Amino acid sequence: MRRTKGNVIFYWDVLITFLTTYLAIVVPVGLIIGYRPEGFFLLLNLAASVCFIVDIVIHLNSYFLPDYVTEGERKLLRKRYIRRWFIIDLLSAIPFELIVLPENYFLLAAVLCTFRMLKVFRVLSFKANWEYRISMNPGILRLCFFFYFLVLFMHWIACGWLRLRTIPASADVLQEYIKALYWTTTTITTVGYGDIVPSQKSNIEMLYTMFVQFMGVGTYGYIIGNVANLISNIDQAKTRHRQRLDSVANFMKSKKIPKHLQERTYDYFNYLWATRKGYDHAAIMAELPESFKYEFALHLNKSIIEKVPMFKDAQPALVREIVICLRPCIYAPGDAICIYGEIGDRMYFINKGAVEVVSQDGKQQYAIIREGDFFGEIALILQHPRNATIRALEYCDLYSLDKESFDRVVSHYPEFEKSIQKMAQERMRQTEG
Ligand code: CMP
């Protein structure tokens, strides 16, 4: 359900982005060539307005927020939405482009059409959610956003240029637009071939060209700076990871660690790189002030909240209390995570991977536990030594919850204690009898 909600937000944002982009492209063209949308385009424009209004209603009702967000936070986010985006969203939902104004009211029409396109800046606010959904390098996503706005910006500049130049009645509009876009590209990229130039008799054309040239210099600098930064950031993480691996390799060689153990270690580091890009979450968290840690933990452990069905019906306050205590850990295939008969001091939630529950001698398999499930609760809740051995079947991304935190949480939520106890007794029965 939570997963579905997350997907719905993503697809809704994609739809809003599509409609906003469509309007940002079509509305200025319509304004310049004096075209009023009809037929299919009219329907699309009206559909955009309806979706924008639905979007406002959704945000005012905080419909897309996860269930664990408290009422207080919802109110705060609603207030922030009203302050930052409400007016923009409302103005862009009104189909101003359908209003017919006389030619000498062009400036007013341009202002109204600008209102209609304002929602394009809302797309910027989707970035954070997309970073999480698409799991793309934030630097690359930032560049994608940058190029998206650059292309739109160039389109608007080309439309402005078209407006300044009088298009002959017999001219091919598409060709004139392409010429304007060509002029924009050569000017903004500071290439400036000079084959299309402002009229020396028109001050406004020359001023407009100078303005675009200035913007071009800034844009060019931004692109170069960001691309270089992005590449050096990617390299930085990789270099750090390689150095770490080299030092472990040297250590293993000098201590003559058996070959199979060395191979498992390399495998583990490769997995670390593939899943976490070499970042150690615990070390990063340790550097943060206490007040931030809470929010970080909520964000970092968001995926496990969405995956574990037990959290679905739990009270948001309980989920918060547990989530802050979860510690990520990784196990390689074949690792024994719990050993039969041991005194257990923590339980585990599976974020990724699968484990098997086996007997003391490892010959009998009782169950396979997968993503979204948990284990190790019997030792904590029934004060019983581990009643089975747990082995990782593949690389497992787990979250552990220590006994102290567990005891504290269950003492606050007896219902939660009962449901875990029921599950533990059921599992005990299956395994022992
Ligand atoms: P614990 O006894 O702390 O450590 C071993 C864990 O294996 C145990 O908690 C349960 O979480 C899990 N376990 C034991 N028996 C079963 C079973 N039949 N099915 C699924 N999980 C089990």
C-alpha cells in the first residue's frame, strides 16, 4: 500500500511535469503567432487546468504524505505549501491563453500567459522525490533538471526573438521558429556565427541580443562548473573506495588470509560499492548534530518502513520510535546471522535479500524469510536462547534493533508487544513441534 502510494506520487508528478512542459512550450508559441487552441489542443489545455486544480486539492489535504507523518507536521507542510506554491499553482490553473484580447493588449496577454506557465518552477520541487525514486546520482539528476530548464528557457528566448522580428505573412512559421532557435543556440552558447544578427536600426533587438549574450556567459560557466564538479565527485567516492580496498588487500596478503576468505572480502566490498557507493551511513550519522539525526534516520530508514507489513498498521509514533533505533548492517551469502542456543541481544528486519532458518546442525530448513519480514524476535520477547540458526542466502541488507530499544518500545506499546509475542509463539511451535 505504502509502496503504491509512493508510486502514485511519482506518476502524478510525472503527469504534472508533462502538462506543465506542454503548456510552457505551446502557450508562448500561441501568443506569438496568435493561435487559439482548438480541438485536441483545447482539450489538453483544459485537462491541464483540471489536473492543476486536483493537484492543489491534493496538497492542501496532504494526501500524498506517508502515514507516519504526524498531524503537526502535516499542518506545517500545508502552511508551507500555501506560502510557497498556492498562488503559483492557482494562477497556472487558469486557462488564460483562451482569453481573446485585442492585438494592442499584447503585454497584458504576455503577463497572463506567463502566469499560466509559472507552474514549471514547481517541477524543481519534484527533484527530491525523484532522487529517491529513480535512484540516480543527484549530480546527474541536477544536470538533467538544468538542461530541462535550459531548453525551455531557449524556447522562450526564441519566442521572444520571433516576436521582435516581424514574420512575413507568407513565411513558414516552423522554419522561422527554427531560425529563431538557431539564433538563440548560437548566442547562448557564445558561439555567435553572426549569420542572423539584430537589426542595427532596432534598439530593442540589440538590447535583447546583449541580454541573451550575458545570460549565455553565465549559463556556459554554470555548465562547465557543474560537469567538472560532478565528474570529480564521482571520482572522489570511487578513489576513496579503491584506497580502502587496496589497504584491505595489502593487509590480507601480509597476514596470509586464506584465498576463499579474501575472495569473500572482495565480493563484500564490491557489494558495498554497488549498493552504497562506498558511503558509511553510520559514520556520516555520527558527524551530525542530535537534532538532525532523527530526521536523517527517518529518511534513511524510509524504505524499511514501507516494506515491513507490521509497520503498516502500527501507530506513527511507534514507527518513529523504532525507526530511530534501527542500525543498518550487511551480511554476505552463507553468513550465520543468529546461532542456535546463543543469547540473542537484537532482532533484524530484512530490507533486501533472503535468509534461511535452519536447525542447530544446519540439516533441517524450517523456513526462508525474505524482504519485509523480521527474525530474532523470540530471544528478545520470550527471553529464550535463539531457537534456530539464521543463515544469509544472498547478500542481505538488514536493519537491527537492539534489546534495550526493543524493550523500551514494547513497554510503551502493549498491542505491538502482543502481536510480536503471538508471531514468536507461532514460530516456536512450528520449529519445535
Ligand atoms: P530467535 O530465536 O531469536 O532466533 C532465531 C530466529 O529464527 C527466531 O528468533 C525466529 O525469528 C526465527 N524462526 C524460528 N523458527 C521459525 C520458523 N518456523 N519460521 C520462521 N522463522 C523462524
